[in-house]
Amino acid sequence: MTGLALSHFTSALLFAVFASVVFGITQREGTRDQVRYGAYCFAMFIGGVIAAGWIMWVIRH
């Protein structure tokens, strides 16, 4: 059986992409605003993942 093996970061990246698309479509009117809000949400998701990673690293060391 062959499965899809994703790292934690890749999984977070995929989640950020899909969630940002949904947020952009459902929270804004107009294509331009949807794309801008989706990009903003994506950046916030990835920024949060990176910040959480650094915080966990600092706590561990």
C-alpha cells in the first residue's frame, strides 16, 4: 500500500492553502478582494506556523 507521506510543514502548508481559498471566497465580495484576503490569510497561517515552530524550539532548548 502506497500512502502520501507529508511532513508537518507540508501538511500545514496544504491546510493554509485550502483554508485561505475558503476564507477568501466566503468572506469577501468581488474577485480582487477575495484574492487579496485569501493571500492575507495564507500569509498569516504560514507566519503563525513559523512563529509557533520557533517558540517550540526556544522552549525545547
